[in-house]
Amino acid sequence: MEERFNFNVILNSFVFLIPINIVVLFFLFVYRLFFFVYFADFSAISSLKLYVLKAFWMGFRFDLSVVAYINAPITLLFLICLLLKSYPFFKKIISFIKYYYFAIFTLMFLAIFVDLAFYAYFKDHYNLMIFGFFEDDTFALIKTILSDYRFYFLVIVFVVLAIFIFELSKWTCKELKYNERIFNTLYWPKTKKFITVLIILCLNFILARGSFSMFPLGLFYSQISPNQFINKLCVNPIHPLADTIYLKIKNAKNETSLKEKFKYKNEDEIIKDLSVLSKYGNATDINNIFNKITNENKSLETNKPNVVLIVMEGFGEMPVLNNSKEFDVMGELKNHFDKDIVFYNFLAAGFITIHAIESITLGIPQRPYVNQITQTQDAFCKFASSMVLPYKKAGYHSTALYGGSMTWRDLEGFFKVQGFDDIIGEGSVHVDAKDRHSWGINDDKLFELVEKHLFDEDVTEPKFIYAITTQTHPPYKVSDDYKPLPLTVPSSVGKMMSSKDLNNKNLFKVYQYANRQLAKFITDVKKSKFADNTIIAVTGDHNLRELSNYVPEETFVRYAVPFYIYIPQQIKKELNIQKVNTKVFGSQMDIMPTLYNLSLSSATYTSFGNNLFDTEDNIALNVDGVVLKENVAIKYNLVDDSIQSFTFDNKTKKLSLVDKTEEHELLKKYYKAIMTISDIFIKSNSL
């Protein structure tokens, strides 16, 4: 063949690559079909059939783009071989192709299978949270994965697929070696050969680019319908994986600047966009805008109350709003919610626990495009906005309690730098195996620990206790002897869940159990001698992830968590707290400013949040671009800088799509401004 090695051989070699690529494209179609059948809420998309077809077509374009990128190196190698006219080099290329196709296609499908698992949990394709597998409690995550029967099914399918790909790669290599002639180009003129080479190069480039428009095929092309699931159906997981890796690398170099991302030229533009909130309407100096002071109160100076802040794992608002005798997820906690203060128009900072912890601990919004602070060098900075500083200045003893391991995301180091006196995780607690779950100690044991520290009379200083639970987390384990209250899931909740999650009897059983343990703790405090001088605040870290089949109108409840506060009557009287506007909007960065103003007199503090007892027009927002103020709401799309515009119904907590108004545009500007200024603050640890 060496004597006959020429353009004819190369062109026919390209032809022999077509079968394996067609088979791969078919497998990608099967993946998308499975994704559709397994995850689709057919009642929500029944009127969107044309959009579904469009999603499959757009998905084919995404798949074709990935396959074209994979084939680009082979195209170049064949063309180099043609220029060199070297048969030995051609033989090496053939051997390379066998292992290249096997390795790259196997890795591609591995990435797709991992994305399926990721989507089943987070209801999204790859994003920066995937790196939490290595930054999180990896052992606990592995235990959770191994407890799911679907994992073993995917492993079997993947192994069979990998073997098939290997055999197909071998067949392709064999065909290339013997190279039967499909095209005979011996008598083609050089011009025709040149044009053919040009067509091959252009075709590979165009298919990889995926578009003839200004921008190559990217995730923003997937916004083809009003339904989020259909939009995600388009996407080949390799695209978001590539974007995620790029962001991770860029973030590791600390190159992402939200000021540049959102195209702010100077600080005056940022301040102007912040003025959407009346509190910042007269602001002129970016360096002092978030430095605040509580009101003077002589009683608080002499009788400093204890403050207990509890962040409940998975304490989403949707089940609370649907609580009933038949679906009694609240148990005894309902009595406390009815008697005390609860803010329901309240957003979690994001959709994972560390988002909530950082936002509450540092009084900042969780920023998009960047890593969590605990995963950067910023974790070793003592921030001026640390939740503990105002209490330390006021002579409080501070304790951080976590139901899991304090090595998770190096919380121990993070809390230590922020100034906590005592830092206690599950490793410091001796309990029986039956009182543990995959992520730590059961909630009843954590609340016993909170009580122990609160009721400890050896500590003479007033106490600030920050406790974070872990039990309402997959795989949802609760004691076999626990007898739950009725838990018939209403349709309003069930329609937001997959059939598998709906059939998981332990999910709401654990949710209920955790709430009842919380209720027991609150009751114990109210019955103790600490009842008159202890403020208790409770919120959730994020919603239950299983409530994921949402439509745009349910965007708020997807992220909502309640914010509960117990204030002793004497303190209410001293602060002249009478009627509280619980309809005001808030998010987790507002928690500490609210608590400071309930417990500290003339205390200076730094926070991006506001006191919910003194903020009539506050704005709620989170990392995913959900922003609400009064009856106006938006969902900001970080990819293409667009927004979905809504009105908000306070009774139903539902959103209604409307045409964009100036108010909606102002919320978008506020979101960009506060995220930008928080980014500046974190990176400089100052304003």
C-alpha cells in the first residue's frame, strides 16, 4: 500500500470513520430519549409538544458539535499524513485512532452518566457544584451513591457500552488498514482534490461550531421554550462540563471580576443601581454604604439576651405552606410558628448548604460565577462582616455547632478565622451508631448539644450559638421506632416530585422528625429559666431538592425557606415591637442584621443585608438570579443577560409572567450592583 499511498487512501479513510460516528450519535439520541422519559413531567409539557421536538433537534446539533470536536484531531492528522505522504506515519495514525476513539468516546459517555446522576440530584446539568464531590464530605457522598440501586444499573450499562465502543473502534481500525475503495480519485484533477480537502476542513469546523450566527453553539442556544426542563433537554452534558471546568480554572486564578463581567466602569454606576432600594437612595460613598449601627437601647446594654441561630438542613418552605392534619410535616412546630414571628417571603442564598452558611456567616449574597469562599484563599481572611464580631465586641461567648464533620469544606478553619470561641462538630460528640446517619449525628442529639451549651451556667457571658443540622439529607435515615404523624402528600407538593422521590416514604418522615425535634428544643427553652432572655431564630439552608419539577411560576417556592424568630415578651416590650410586617421580602444575608437589632445596643456592624423589622421595601435575591421586591419579581439569566419578568402573589407565593417594565429592569440592575460590590468586598476584605 505504501506505493499506492495517496489522496485516494486519505479520502476513503475519512469515509470509513463515518459508521462509528453515526453509532455514537445514535447512542446520544438514546441518552436524550431516556433523559426525556425519565425526568419529564408530562403534565407540564403536554401542550408544548412542538418545543419538545425542537429540543431534540437542538440536542442533535449539540451532539453533532461534540462529535465534530472529537474528530477534529483525526482530520488534522489525516491531512498532515497527506502532506507527508508517509505510509508508516499513516499506520501509526490508524493505531492511534483505535485507542483514541475508545478512550474519548468512553470518557464522553462516562461524563454523560455522571451528569445523569448529577441532574437526578440537583435538577441541573454540570455546574461548579460538581467539584463539591471532592470539596465536600466525599466519603458520605460515596455512601449515599452506593445506597442508590440506580448506580449499579448505570455501571452495568456503562461497562457494556464501553466494551461495544472498543469493539467498534477495533472494527474501524481494521477497515482503515484494508481500506477498500469507495471513491476512486486517481483521475481527479488537483483543483477538485484541493476543493475536497477544503470542504472536509470547513465541514468539520462548521459542525463543531454548530452555528452560522455570530456566536458558536453554546448553552444560551438552549433557551428555546418557556419550560426549563425542555431547555435542559437540548443540552449535551459535555458543553456545560467544559464551561464548568473553564470557570473552575478561571476562579482558581481569581480572575473572575463581576465588575468586569457586569461591565461597570466606575463605582458611581454601582451606587446608582443600588438606589433601587430606598435605604441606599442617598448613598454616595461605596466605602461606607454597608457599615451600619443598631439603635441605642439601655435595657439591652444591661440585660444582654442569649441568641441562638439554627440552620435546618433541607427546611424548605413548600412543605410548611402545605402543612395539614393529613400532611403534618410540622408536628408540634406549628404551634410555635403560629405564636411567634415567621417571614415567609424569604429566599435561601442558593441551592446547597455552603451557600447558606457563607451568606449568613458573612452577611453577603452568594455570588454567581465564582467558587464558594470556603474553597478559595479568602477562607483564611477574617472579614469585617463576620457574624460573630458584633457579639464579641459586646462581650458574648460564641459557639458554632455542626451536626456533621467540621472538616467538611474546612468549616472548622473558616469558623475559627471568623472569631468563634468554640467550634464543635460530630467528631466531638460521642453517640451510639443508631443516633447517626450518613452525614453526621441525628438532629435530636444536636439539639441536646445546643441545650447543653445554652443552659451551661459555668459560662457567665451572654451566649451566641450558631447551630447547623444535617439530618434532612439523602439517603434520609430515621430511627425504625419513630412513629410519624400522618404524611399523605398533597397534589400541590407531589406534582413537584418525581415518582421515585414521591415513593420515598422516608423523605417527609425525616423532614417531619427534624421539625419535631426543633419544636422540642424551642419548647424546652420556653419552659426554662432562659425563656425571658433568649432569642431563637431558625431558617433552612435550602429547599428540599426533591421538589424539583417546577414551572417558572413556581420559581419563588423552589428556593423559599421560612425565617422564624422567637422574641421574649419583655424584649418585645423594650424594643417596642408591636405589629411586624412579615410580608417584607428577605434573604439569608438579612438574618444577622435583624438579630443584631434585636439583641445589641449601639453596635456597629458590616452587612449587605438589612434589619427586616425596619425595612419596608427590602429586596430578596439569590445566586441563581431570583430577585423580588413587593409584588415585582425577575429571574435573571446569567448566560445571556436576559430576564423573565413576573408579578408576585403574596397569598399563593406564585409568580405570573408579565411583560417587562422599568421596575423589572431596575431589579436586574440592583442584582448586578450588589453582587459586584460584594465581589469587591470579598476580594479586598474591605469597602
